[in-house]
Amino acid sequence: MRARSGPETRSKSWREASLKVAILTVSDRCAAGQLDDRAGSALREALTSRGEEVVATAVVRDEMEDIRAELMRWSDELAVDVILTTGGTGLGPRDVTPEATESVLGRKAPGIAEAMRMRSLEAVPTAMLSRGTAGIRGRTLIINLPGSPKGAQECFEVVWPVLEHAVDMMAGKGH
């Protein structure tokens, strides 16, 4: 394995290619144009500032089939390395992102969601209400993040240090 600098100083210069990432915002109000997609924009900025390639973004309604369709298309047709979703992970009646995600996964990666919740609980007690999940479809890692810009950014910071290693492992490159 290559020697690396810490996650806060990572850049494309220490590896051959950037990760191919897609960002899916799940929000009825953003999809209807009533709100700006601030969480998706924050994730895009966090990724591009680290040299990662955001190859697709979309905003969909809180509907199972809309979410599933994008996750499957991006995994199967675009063959992205990582899909980050934001929104739809709470206890509300229309919060169905975890169910839509789990319906397309081949394998779960529960430690990712557990780590995000544990870190978030240090900041806010309502983090325990998040139902976000994570797992693998083919060679794509899918991770559900909260819908608030701050929550999405904080959870991204938790998973960022392991994303490349996870993608390498999924590709059979070992530990």
C-alpha cells in the first residue's frame, strides 16, 4: 500500500486517479424548487476541494422508486465508486432513503452508519434518530448522510478518511 499523508492533507498528487463520486439529494422541497440544495452543494465542495471527481448530482423527491432509480443507474451504468445521499434519513413519514438504499444493496456496511451516528451524538442528541445506512451495490459504495448541510458535512468528515481504502477493498485490492 502507498504511503499517504493524513486525511486533512490528502490530494490527487498522492494517487493516480480521483474517486468517481455521485451525490443524490433526497428532498421534496428541493425537488420542487422551494429550497436550494445546500447539503448537496456542501458535499460537492468538500469533495472537489479534496481533488475528487463528482460525476453526477441529482435532486429527487422522497419517493422510493425515484431514489432507487438513481442509485441503480449510477451504480450499474455510470459505475461510480461512491454515492453519497443526503436527506430522507429521519423518522418522518416520507423519510424513505434508508429503505430505498437497502433495497438495492448487495451487502451492508453497518460500521459506516454506526461511526457517523456515534460522532454526531457528540454534537447533538437527535443524531440517534438518524436511520441512515451504508452498503455495496456491485463495486459502488452507497452512504446515506443527513439532509442538513451541517450534518451532511460532519458525517462526510467521518467517512472521508476510509473512502479510498473501501473502494480499493471492493475492487479486490485487499487490505
